[in-house]
Amino acid sequence: MNLKKAGFSTRAIHAGERTEETGSVTTPIFQTAPFEFKNAAHAARVMGGKEKGYIYSRGLNPTTEVLEEKIANLEYGEAALAQTTGMAAISAAVFSKIKANDHVIADEVLYGNTYDLFVDLKNFGVNVSFIDTTYPENVENAFMKNTKLVFFETPANPTMKLTDIHAVSDIAHDRNAEVFVDNTFMTPYFQQPLLHSADVVVHSATKYLNGHGDTLGGLIISNSEFIKKARHTSKNVGGAISPFNSWLILRGMKTLPIRMDRHNENAMAVAKFLKMNERIDKVIYPGLADNPQYDLARKQMSGFGGMIAFTLKEKADVSVFLDSLKLCTLAVSLGETATLIQHPATMTHAVVPKEERIRYGITDELIRLSVGIEDVSDIIGDLEQALDKTG
């Protein structure tokens, strides 16, 4: 069967999988560091790059290779590279593209550690401009002669604002720069940035792709040439994912479509509930028709995902609300079966200086909610009883 023409669910289950000599139906865990060569001549060919083969799991591992082929298929990329974490994937991708004296344009709203990474790049002679990529004209105006990279998340963590992938990619390509998109929130089920002209996609596979909150992982997807560079970077830096973690993510990805449908359905119901609650000041969810970026969401996304941002009217109510929750878990991750909730200003984005954080919309009243796949009436009931404790 030609999997390139198959539906998403079929590809999520079968892409990359291969017949194993033992007849194992599921991909085995090749939990090994080195691999045995057939003979000295074989070793010379493989080590010399004249023949493909497995040498050492820091470079290539059969279990991880299946994961890489599967995500490349789902994101419509030529190749992929798996890493220990999402941050390892972002670092390997960025380090494979830029060097000292280059200029990077990054969206001003990023996951806290991603933001911190770009701040640290300045220590290595890389000039970084943080701007609001929501407006393509801002990207155009930020370009310099040495700009090599534009990086953003869409939706952005945690404010849920969107960036027009195609519009920004056109601007960057006209100036010989590349566009990297963090697609963690949407997954390839709801959004495929490469089909909107982006050059590289990164994921924290810890989140929706794995979906069960029990492992760490990161993924880079692009053309074969870029992934070859990133693999070289990874081997030198040492960011290879373990075979067991690759296997856990592979297992999770097989149920990605049905989980994402449920996340999406539940999040829409929760967003509508929050909008009607008198203690909520603002709800930001791309699927709400009154969201100012609703049309863009419909253009580049096939669903709206499970992430919601909302603000309480009173700062003093934040801790009362969070401490009153009984079902929703106070934790900094996202994208797993359970509903997780957190306060970006004091948790995931505490590394961002306060004045900048507030200017970017990450206020003290903002809460990020990762809607799980529990019965939605139970999620709403828990949020409602906790909101009733405030005020």
C-alpha cells in the first residue's frame, strides 16, 4: 500500500513500521548502545559512510529510525531527527542553521526555555530580535542583511496568538532566510507547517505526540539535507533519544488522531463555558468565532487543539482558583490524557523579565489550560467549583 496516499490515522499507525525477522507486530525496542559489524570490511564501509548501517545509538537506532520515518511522513517532510527533549530538538535545529554574526528573528512570545535559549545566543555572537510575528510587516521590518532565521510557535505558548506561516515564509524566502515553526500545540494532525512553506518543524514529542506524560522527546522535520546537518550536530552535542523513549512515543502516536479529536471537542466546550463565567475576563481559543484570528486559524489549521488561555478578572483570585481544583492537575506540561493547568507568570515563563512578560500579554492574571480527554462535564464541573471559590 502507498502510505503517502493513505489517511492520517492509517499513516500514524503504519508509517515507518517494517517487518522484523522475528515476526514482531510492534516495533521492538533495540535497547543497545553499539551494533556488531559483520566483518572488518563491513565496518570500514559503514564507518566511512559508503554503506548505511547501525554503528552506535547516539547516531542511529532502529527503533528511533521508525519514529523518525513516521513523523516525517505525518509532517510531509523528507526526513526527521529524534532528540532527548523538545529543547534538544530546538537547539540542534537552531545550531545547525546559524553561526556567530548571524541575525535571528524570533517571536516575542515563546515557551520560557526557548526564549531563554535565544537570549543566550547573544553570548555566542548571534544577534536576536524579539518581535510580534502576528503581523507579517513586523517580520519584514525586522530583517537585516545577515538575517538567517525566523522562529515562532503557532499558536504561541501561552497566549495562543497565531502567526501566518505562509505569509512569513514568503517574506523570509524572498530574503534568503529560513522559517522554523514549533508545531507542538497543533501536532501534524491539525497543522502541517511544511505545507505552508515553512522550512523546518520542531516538536516537543513529550506532549501530544506521546500523549501520556510518561516520557521526554523532541523531533525535527525538514528536507534530507537539513536533517543530515542536524544529525551531525546532534552526534557532537549528544542529544540522541533513548530507544525506550522512542518506543513510548511511537506507541502514543498510533492513537494521536482519536486523542486530538477528543482534546479538540473538549476544549471547545470548555472555552464556551469559560466565556460565560462572570469571573473570567478573557478567553483565548482559536476555535471561538469571535477570536480575531479565527479566519487565519481556519486557513492553516484543520482543528483548534486542546490548549486554552484565559485571564481572571482579579489577580488575587489566581492562587485561590488554582488551589481549589480537584480534577485538573497543577503541572507545567501539556498534551496528555489528563487536564493540566498552570500559571505562566510564575511557572513556565518565570524566566522572562516581568516588564517584557507583561508587554507580551503574559500577565499575572493569565492561566494556561491543557484540556484533557476526561468526560468534559467533569472538567467543566471542576473549573466551575474552583471559580466559585474566588471573589
